[in-house]
Amino acid sequence: MKIIRILQCTMVLLGMVAFSIAVADSYGKQKVVYHINYDNPKTQAGAMRNIQNHINAVGAENLDLKVVLHGKGLSLLLEPDLAAETKLPRGNATDDMQAKISGLKDQGVNFKVCANTVKGKKIDIAEHLYDSSDGDVVPSGVAELAKLQAVGYTYIKP
């Protein structure tokens, strides 16, 4: 009787795993761009959860996911104690947010930063923005969004 119960539980678990794999495969390959241009820390944290949930549902191997940041959205990467050195009102890259950003980057998410905002808000990419470099900078955040949509990326504004 005990062996039958163990076998039943094993079968249920295997079914759940198979279902999860089938659901992830049913979404297929996706190209997605998330747009962040606001500095509310709770809304930004929600966007990071949305992105992680998206990855969990589809699978990192099935996603080409970019996050385009411009305007106040750069506060997501701005370290709080460095905000006063820029023209942004706040920095939201706390230790917790940095861990979320790193976790997403480890899963293949690319964060793109607007050069117009960098210049206008007096931001030093290497000094002020968490884990960012010149390679992350695009000439214009809004132009990058339009370009990505034109080549088949789905636009999401969390």
C-alpha cells in the first residue's frame, strides 16, 4: 500500500514537471522589450518581478529580452548615495535592487541606457550606474524602442 502511494506521488510530480515544460515550450521563442521611464521604486520593483515572471514562464533560453531605460527610469540603475551628483531626483539601485538586476542579467536580460538622458542628467555611466558600461548606451531610448518594435520585439510597459 505504501509503495502504491509513493508511486502515485511520483507520477503526480512527474506530470507537473512535464506540464511545466510543455507550457514553457508552448510560448515559443519571444523577443520582448520592457520600457521604464519612471522613478517610483515600488513600480520599478514590480517591473523587475514582471520580467522574472516572464522568464519563469517562457524560459530564459526562449527569450531575447531587453529593458530600455530613459528619463527618470535611469534611477533604476543609479546608486542612491550618488543621486546628488546627477540631475536625477533619486537613485533606486539599493543592494536589493542590484541583486535583482544581476539575477536578470545572469539570465540574459540586457539593460539599455539612453545617451540623451545620460548627457542631460549629468550621469557618469561607469561611476553612477550599477553594473553599466558604454556598451549599454543607445543614442536615444525612444528611438531604440521604435527600432526594436520595427524588428519584431513586443513592447511592454509595466
